[in-house]
Amino acid sequence: MEHSLAALSSELAGAVERTGRCVVAVNGRERMRSSGVHWDRGVILTAEHTLRRDEGITITLPDGRTVPATLAGRDGGTDLAVLRAECPDVAVAERGAAPPKLGEIALAVGRGAETGVVASMGVISAIADAWRTWRGGLIDSYVRLDLTLYPGVSGGAVVDSGGKLLGLATSALSRVAGVAIPLATLERVATDLLTQGRVARGYLGVGLQPVELPEHLKGKLKLAQSVGLIVLNVEPAGPAESAGALIGDILIALDGKPVSDTDHVQAALGAEAIGRAVKAALIRGGELVELSVAVSERPRRGA
């Protein structure tokens, strides 16, 4: 037993040491660094919420040198940002071939300001299907971490006991626990950010909130659903206003598919929806109204 524990301890220490060679510190906000992973030659991935500026970003390499980095793109929806930097001597993260397994050991590895490599150990405590974040981004699978994400570790590597990359650590996407942004999401979003500088998402220009539909109204309009989405605000000159949407309208369907949650709306507004018209079914003054809304691209932050 003692020999087994010693062997496991040695294996985990080796995994942290190897991972530390591909993890950098990211200097993109005041007073606190975050971490980043050397994803591909000269390409660093980090947690978007830790970057408080778009310019003047630097990274600190494993050998202690600090070099400038340029922002290739950022996506708040998936909490992912991509940086470019000259770091030829930094190892590239080795990606895991198999998806994470429930209950397997996981290590979160970051790089602190004074401490150098920082690591914590736990397990993958929950795995679920694709989910949409409160910021509107699509994450390919839900990977919850039962471990401590110390200050500055967001943007760092989540690896298995062999040091293979499972995902990117973030504390910003869940109020329950830290999660790992999985490899499939990293690959998809990083490609978009490197080629386009952004992740395109559709946009209606309305603020929505779920609301219960009265029984008499459901009966009158022959509706099967019990919840719709009331329009709380309409952005001036936005797609919905141009189509004639009004505050107080209740959205019940898009292109014939019932919507009762804002996640349903976001799911219908992927990049493929941009530039085409969607049919919005609304309740207005107790009657059904249909509008044709031309979906536009969601404005970028600061635009």
C-alpha cells in the first residue's frame, strides 16, 4: 500500500512538472495574473474573463522571462481568449486522446506571480451533455471539477494523472464549482478566434424573460405550452424593432419551434442563422402575431 501511494505521488508530481512546462502566466489585468496554456506553437489560450484590457498584455514564461502578447480574439460566451506570442522554447500542451471520465483524478495547473507553478488535485465530479453558458456560449460538454481553483489558476490547464490536457480551467462559467472547458470547445472556438477574431452569434435585439401563460389564453389560442418569453426591452434600430416587435409582446415560437426559455432562443441563433429571416410567433393583446425578423450578428463588445 505504501509503495502504491508513493508511486501515485511520484506520477502526479511528474504530471505537474510536465504540465508546468506548457503553462504561462498572463498579465492582462491589474494586481493579479491569470494562467494560460501553450496550445499550439506561438498560440496561448486563457480565460477571457481574466483579461481586463485588449492591449499591453504580456506573458511570463516558465523560465521567468516576460514577453509581449497580442490578442487574436476573445469570446465571452465560452470564456476563452487566444493570444499570440513568441515563445519557441515553451512546450506545447499534449492533448488527451480520450474524453474525461467521471471520478478520474484531475489536476489544475497554473502559474502564479511569486510561486511559479501552482497545482491542485481532485476528481471530475460531474459530466453532462453540451450546455449553453449564462453568457450565451455553447460548451460541448459539462465537466465539473471537484478541486480548488486558486487565485490566478483560471486559464490554466486541467490534466489527467498522466499530464494529458483535458481542458482549460475557469471559475467564471458556473456558480456551483470550477469547470473545465473541454478540448472540443477549445479547438472549435480557438479556430474561429484565430481565423476571424470572434465567434459569430445571431442577435434579435430584445430582452426576454420567461412568463407563465394564463390558462384562458392557452385555451383561446390552442397552445400546448405553459410558458412564453415576455419582451422587456427592444433595442433601437435592432432586428426585432425593425420587424415591429413591441415591449410586452410574448414570444412563443421561432420558426415553428416553441420557446419557453432564453436558452431555446440562443440555440436558434447560431452563426448559421445570421443573415436569414426567422418567423417569430408572438402573443400581442391576446392574439397571435407573426413577425419576420432578419437575424443580424451580435455586436462585439466596445463596438
